[in-house]
Amino acid sequence: MSDKTAKKTTILALDLGGSKMLSALVDVFESADGERKTELRGVARRALTKDAGRDGVRSAILDATAETFERTGENWANVASIGATIPGVADPKRGYWVYAPFSGIADFPLADELRAQFGKPVFADNDVNACAWAEKVFGACQGVDNFVWITISNGIGGGLVLDGKVYAGKFSGAAEIGHFNVVEDGAPCGCGNRGCLEATAAGPGIARRYRELVANAAGVSDFLTENDAASSELRVDWLRYLESTGANANAEVETAKTATAASVADEARRGNPVAVKVYDDTGRYVGRAASYAANLVNPEKIVIGGGVAGSFDLFYPALWATFERCLFKATNKTLTIEKTGLGYEAGLMGAASLAFAPYC
């Protein structure tokens, strides 16, 4: 695609999260045959605290937007519209931030306020649904009308694109894949249930399981793994690994207390058998949940994004093996699972994609 012949549309993208927000200009280049490519400019970041409230969100948006325009030297006259992603429940038809459990923000007419502030058309929706739509508009699902999008980060969410449109459900609660039960009587989840995929395979769940397994392998915990034989075998493998690296078991227990999903991934890549098991188990949990989604909606693709997707290579083999075992294969013969191509800035791409019909 030649940028000289492609139609260019510039969108101000706002990605609102639980702890931060990002602002950027997204240039969308569209060829005559409908192929789209994007360019991101002037990314600005602002922190959002749990108690920021509406005023904190407004202030962060104004500050970050000002920085974006300062860094790019862009003129508002060249901006076609504004897209905003919202954490939690959203109403895309009104552009309302309906409710976010993390911050308590509710009934916030975000689109109306942005429209009044900047004088541009505004589109706003839930962040996961927006990321799913971005995959359709800009990513791996251009030309695909039925797919499932799964984000794995500090939480786990899902988005559905069915017959070429985002399907949000009657009460904006469709594709809550993070609350599929994958472990009977498992870890407690923020939703009030136990054993949800989010509680088990999101970033904090990965770190928790690593801490528990390390403590168990070191003999300083009564955490249950899978069975005594598996626990004993893992302990032997782990102690051999520590001996080969010159590490100390007690020191590893202390280090594990501050583990993150990213640091566990680093350990897995170094060959730490406990970390390898954690990511294998993560793949099994996600694969089971993905099979539920596939058997229900019969999609063409499943795409996985979010921060934990950076470790896709570590959990994909176990994911696919479990997925295939649980899948109804007769009607899902060509279904694939792949990592998003939208990268870390998927939220900004999602915000920009909301300007492209037919969204929902």
C-alpha cells in the first residue's frame, strides 16, 4: 500500500485503564481495496489512581492530550474524531462509562464531555470489545467476520465479533471468558466465585501459583499442587535446577514472593521447571476456556492479546493440546488460535477502531 495513494484519517485515541491512561494520534491509511494500515504518533501516558474519580480522569485526559499534540505538532483541524476505551461496563450507543468495579466510576457521560471539550465526534466502548474490533479493522481478522478475542493481562476478558459486528449481549456482559470456571473450588475471584479463569491464569494468578509451587517444592508450605507424586517429581527437578545454577532454595522462596507474570516467564525461559509448569498449566486453563467459547459460537479464529500474550510461546503448546482435546471438531475443523498482531498498544488501536462502521 502506498501512503501517497491511500486515504488518510487521523483519530485521537484515548485508552483509559485501571491504573493508567494513554493518549495518541492514530493515522489510518486505507487503500482503494479496503486494506488498512496504521501509524501511531505522540503517545503520552498519565497515571490513574483507584480514587481518581471523574475529575482525575478529566485532568489526565487533558494533560495527556495536550502532550500528544505538543509532541506531534498536529493541528486539531486534521483530526477526524476521538475514540476512547473504557475499563468496565460501557454503553457504546450513548458513549457512557456505566460502571468500573476497580474505581467505582459510574454513569459518566464520557463521550458527551469529550465532544463538548474538543468539538469532534466521539466513540467510546469497553476496552476489550474495542480491542476485538481493532483486530477486525486493523489486525489479523481483516476479512474475518466471526472470531473470539481474549485478553490476558492483570485480568482476563473476551470480545465477540459475530457476522461482522461486535456482539455485546443484552446487558453488555457477553464474552466474560475470564469468569469461565476452569478449576473446581479453585482460587477465589474478585467476582465472588472460585476457580475462574481470571483468578487462575491472569497475571496475578500466574504469580500466585508460582509462589505456591516454589514454597511447596522448598518444603516450607502445605500448598496442594496436583497430587503427591507430581509434587515430589517437581521438587526433585527444581532442586536439581537450583544445584545446576548455584541458587539457594530459601533465597528462591523469598524472591518468589515478589514474582510477576513477566518474571515467571523469564524463569521459564531459563529452564526453571516450576516456572515451566506454571506456564504449561496456564495454557491448559486458557485452552479449556477457549474450547468452551469455540463450542458455543463456532468462530473462524480465536485471537489472544494482553500483556501475558507476550509469553504466548510458553503456554501455547499446552493451550492447543487442551483445546483440541475439548473441542467439538466436527464443526471446527479449520479453527486457529493465534497471538494478536496489535502489540502493546492494542488499547489505542481499539480506541481508534471505534470510528469505523459497522461497529455494533
